[in-house]
Amino acid sequence: MYQTAPFVPTEVHVGTVDDENGALLVLTVRTTEGLFDIALDGEAADAIVKAIGTIRSKMEPGT
């Protein structure tokens, strides 16, 4: 399925920064390969929450 091994998260940190359009959430994930930073607005954060919900439902027994 993967051509390379996926990054394995070892830490997750959350912060915020302000820009000309308002506040952005900064999600920092430390992986086995290094740091991965993502800046999210409200719409992107909602999409991440929805994606995580989908992932979690697939991880539950019997689904």
C-alpha cells in the first residue's frame, strides 16, 4: 500500500499564531523522521477533526 513507511508520531504540540486574517492553529507533530508543522484555519481544523473521527471509527472492534 505505501511506497515508503509512514511517519510515526512521537509527540504532538498545539499552538497559535496571528496573521493578517486572524488566528491560525499550528499543529506540530514530532515523528521518527523529524518535525512536521501544519498551520490550520478553522475550516482545515474541522476537516482534520472529521478525518480523525473516520480513522477512529475504523479502528473500533467490529467495524
